[in-house]
Amino acid sequence: MPELHGINHLTLSTADLDRLVRYYTELLGARLAFERAATGTDPRIAVVDVGGADHLLIVEN
């Protein structure tokens, strides 16, 4: 099995996108890298840069 060197991104699902983005940016010092409004059947999303090459993709459900 290949050696794991890290994780590039994780996807989280939430009912309150704004609240979760605030948690990561204001409390933990992460940076909001991208946000997209809901369009048609596509949900609202945000990408939070948590440092290095690591990101959180947050999807509002």
C-alpha cells in the first residue's frame, strides 16, 4: 500500500454555512478561499483554506 502523505481536502455538510465558515475563520484563523451561491439544484458551498495545501469544502444542505 502506498504511504499516505496528507489529506488535500475534506467535505463537510451543514445546515448553516455562515455559522460553520465563521467558526473556522474567526475562531481557528482559517481563510475563506471561495464561496458560491446556490444555483438550481446545486447547493451553496464554501472552501476554507486551513493552511498548507489543506482545504475544507463545506456544503449547505
